[in-house]
Amino acid sequence: MKKLLFFVPLALFVGLGVVFYQQLGKNAEYMPSALIGKPVPEFQLIDLADNTIATNAELPEGPYLMNFWATWCPSCSVEHAYLGELAEQGVDIVGIDYKDETPAAREWLAERGNPYSLVLTDEMGHFGVDMGITGAPETFVIGSNGKVLYRHQGVVNAEVWQTLKGYME
């Protein structure tokens, strides 16, 4: 019996080694979403433009990006200019102002430009939780059928756009 207990740490070490080996070569930054292939969750958020209540019915018909951003988010400042370029190219982007104050969001967009076709406020972060986000910025590709096709955590730039664009076609 004592000899058997001697091999338990060895077995655990070998087991951990197998688990670590299986993770080699995988993209550590990629975080899949449980919503892939599912519709955007039902919501009631405030439209930043006119303070009305918006629901899923206000979302665009065709494929679009849903970008979670905030004025307190330094990375959101980095990606904002590129989102403006995408909007100029005709890419439909819905902005979700995440856990932010409405006056600050309005001022931020007035100063930097508004790349969004629709801006909704998620002050309490409930919709963000429903979408499974971990923070801002996060961007989802939503298909013309209203289903989530892809999730990207982090800044959207020219390199990331090549991946997102593939899901929008």
C-alpha cells in the first residue's frame, strides 16, 4: 500500500504534463463565445441619440459589427479612429457604451466622431453580461440572420479587420 502511495505524485505530474502538452500551439488570446450561432440576446437599452428605449428590433438588417466601448477604456481610444475608417467604407457598426456615463459618452463621440450607426447605453452592464463580455473593447460580428458569428476581444485594427471581414461576407 505504501508503495502505491509513492506513485500518486508521479501520476499527477504525468497527468499535468499531458494537459500542458495539449495546450501547446493554441492561441491563448482567443476566447470563444457561448453565443456563437445563437441570436443576440433580447435587450432594452437607451438609445444615446434620443434617450428612447431600443430593443432588438432597432438592430440593422444586414451583417454588422457590435462594438462594446467606453470613455474610461484606453484601448477603445486606440481603436476608435480605425472604426471611423470602417464606417466610412460602409461597415455598419452598432456601438454599446458599456458601464459608462451618458454625458461623458456624448462628449467623447462629439470630440472624436461617431462611427456608429446606432449607439446604445449599457450603464449597468447587464447586456454585456448577457453577451458574455469580459471588458471593453469587445467586438462581435452579427450575421444578417441576427446570430452571433464571431467574437473578438481587444482592439480592432487592420489585421483584426481581415478576420472580421471574412465573417461578414
